[in-house]
Amino acid sequence: MYYSAYHQVDVVNGTGTRCTLFVSGCEHQCRGCYNQKTWRSDAGHFFTEALEKAIIDDLNDPRIRRKGLSLSGGDSLYPANLFAILKLVKRVKTECEGKDIWLWSGYKMAALSPKQKEIIAFVDVFIDGKFEQALADPSLKWRGSSNQVIYYFNR
């Protein structure tokens, strides 16, 4: 898996102070996407074990209390990303007590593959659906267009 950016401290992509990983790879290629540089699956940097460890360490760092991890992109549920994302979300849930996971994807909840659903089982907040420029609304919280749905799971 490749990623375009990792922010150790982020207060925009979910509630509270968070770590945010922007993965690469997106087949939706939504018109008006603000992050087109992430569409290619090999854009940016290779996701390494060292970065995965750094994310876990950042989430557990007592000096900056982070509420959790946000996964955006690109698309976290892009087929080439599934193995690495599943491994990461499992580690967060087992090694980072009390941290939540937010995940954005252009794939709709009802159309997820079994492997994508396996990842969602570890996610606390899932925002689904492609960005639709005709339905864009800057007043919406956590999503860019009104067709996107926010699922809050009680885990």
C-alpha cells in the first residue's frame, strides 16, 4: 500500500485530536475531488512497518492525547489497500486502548465486499459514498456532499 500523507496531529478529520493517514489509490475519481493526487495506487510513499509502528506509538503517546485514528485518501477500502488497512485497524484496536477509528470511503456500505466488511468491523465511524459535486455542501459535518452517509457504530 502507498500513502500520500500522515499527520501525527490533526483536528479536522474527526472529533478531537487525531492521527490521520491519507492512503493512495481510488477508483472512484470523483469530479471535484480535493485530493486527486491520491488517485493512483502508487502515488506518494510506500507504507512501511516503521510507519505503522509510528502510528501506534503516536496514538499511545501520553504527551499529546489523541482520540483516535482517521483513515482517508484516496480510498482506504481500495482493493490494493485492504491487507495493510486491516492489519493497521486490528493493531489500533488491540494496542491502543480507548482509541476510535474513523474511515472515509467512496464505497457504499450496502455494496462492500467481505474483506471490506472485515475492516469496517473495527471502525467506529464510517463515512460512505462518492463525493458528488452537485450535492456539495460546505456546511455538512464530516462529509463533502449530502449523499454521503455517516455511520456511528457502538463498539
